[in-house]
Amino acid sequence: MSDAYDPSAEGAQMEFDGRMSYGDYLDLDHILSAQKTWTDTHDEMLFIIQHQTSELWMKLAIHEIAAARRTLAAGETRPAFKMLARVARIFEQLNNAWDVLRTMTPSDYTAFRDALGQSSGFQSYQYRQIEFMLGNRNKAMLRPHEHRPEIVRMLQDELAQPSLYDVALRLLDATIPLPDAVLNRDLSRPWAPDPAVADAWTQVYRNPRQHWELYELAEKLVDFEDYFRRWRFNHVTTVERVIGFKRGTGGTGGVSYLKRMLEVELFPELWHLRTDL
Ligand code: HEM
């Protein structure tokens, strides 16, 4: 039998004394030492990694949404479309991840649930930031972060900026003028559906050729919200499968709270206009 293949024969770098390695570049020692289990149950590792990887993908989503918003505000629609397409794919990735978590049965989860105390995804500040960036702005959601003033400040800064949807509406206004009340609204409040906005988007959809960029922007937003809705739906289904109708560790009614969140519409006019076309 021949010896095992040695990749250095084709030039693979095998010595890293004083050189940047894969682990150095990615700071892997740091990341891979962050999976601290609180019990000796088998499934807790899955639960922790699932949440940590979700938070990493959310970090990338925030990076992309922030850049898309900046780029759109500067009128550069093409690069923004590319970023929005990526955000939708990130959510698709998050959606596929539920399949791994669903291999955890209620018996598996119950074995370590008490170790969570009152911690819950409800307190995910990155998730809240994403919602605020998109326009689902509920100031009550600042309260779970009051013990971390820097996070409250970050979320408040977000509430002071136009959401991604506000920026899209400013672009829409450049072609089809919108009322002042829409353009100069109190940014810290959640977006409420507006008939003039619905009418303007409907004009875009009635004549896509004439308004192609706005049409494409609208479809990018709908595509993203579609994936976001699937995330919410997969979450609530997984939760029902794992804890039934028990209260959440965060203290809400659990499935009842998450079902209520399924009703959130980020870009309502873009969904409603489909009925009238
Ligand atoms: C077995 C797994 C899971 C269970 C049983 C579960 C349960 C729950 C429950 C009951 C809530 C409502 C708040 C509460 O009272 O706690 C919630 C909220 C939340 N969970 Fe999960 N969850 C699970 C997995 C995940 C994963 C993997 C993520 C990914 C980061 C996540 C992110 C969130 C977020 C962001 C919220 C807030 C949703 C909102 O306010 O609209 N959850 N979860």
C-alpha cells in the first residue's frame, strides 16, 4: 500500500509558526470556546449552537440591511438590490436550521430547560434591531435591555433613523409624490398602513415597465418579508412541537404570543395591493 498523500507535495502550507493560520484569521479559539453548557444533558449543545449560529447570521443580516438602507438612501438601487437578495438568503438559511433543532424532543428539552432561567430569544437585541431597522418599532421592547444601557442606546439610535421601508418610501415619493405626513412621520413609531402609499405602490404594479426600479425594489422587499414570515412560522411550529402551550421562559404565553407576532406586516401596502390588482 502506498503512503498517505502529503499535500505539501503540491505546495500546501504546513507550517504556521509566525504566519496567520485559518484559526487565527477566524479567531476560532474565541468562537469555539463560547459553547458553555450549564447541564450535562446531551441536547443542550445543540440548543446553544443553534442560537449562537442564528445570532451570527443575524449579525450579517444587520450588516447587509444597514448597507442596503444607506445605499438606497443614496439612490444607488442596484447594489442595494443585491444586498437585499442576500438578506433573503440569510433568512432562508435560518429557516433550514429549524430542521436540525426539531430533532430535539420535548423530553430532551425538558431535561435542561430549568437551566435557562428566564432567558429567552425574546431578549435577543440583534433580533430587535432587525425588527426596528425594518420598521416594526415597538418601544416596549426596549425594556428587557434596561440593565444594558449601551444596548438601549443602540436601539434608540435605530428608532431615530428612517427604517428600510421609510427609505423605500422616499424613493417612491421621488416618482409618485406622497403626503408630508408619510415623509415626516414620527420615526420611533411602528409603520401604520397608509392609503396614499397603497395607491402609489399600486400604480407601480399596474405599470411595471414604466416604474421598473420601484417595481423591483418592492419585489425585493416582499421576497425578504416572505422569508421572514417563514422564520416566524417555523419558530412557532418548533416551539409548539417542543413545549406545547407552556409559557415561555421569557414569561409570555409562549405559542399564543408567537402566533400574535405572525400577524406583523413589515411592508403592509405591498401585500395588500395584490388583492386589488
Ligand atoms: C426549542 C427551541 C425554542 C423554544 C422552545 C423557543 C421558545 C420561545 C418562546 C416561548 C418565545 C416567546 C417569548 C418567551 O416567553 O420566552 C420565544 C421568542 C423568541 N425566540 Fe425562541 N424558542 C426556541 C428557539 C429559538 C431559536 C433557535 C432562536 C434563534 C435565535 C429563537 C429566537 C427567538 C426570538 C428572536 C424570540 C422573540 C420573538 C418576538 O418577540 O417576536 N428561538 N421563543
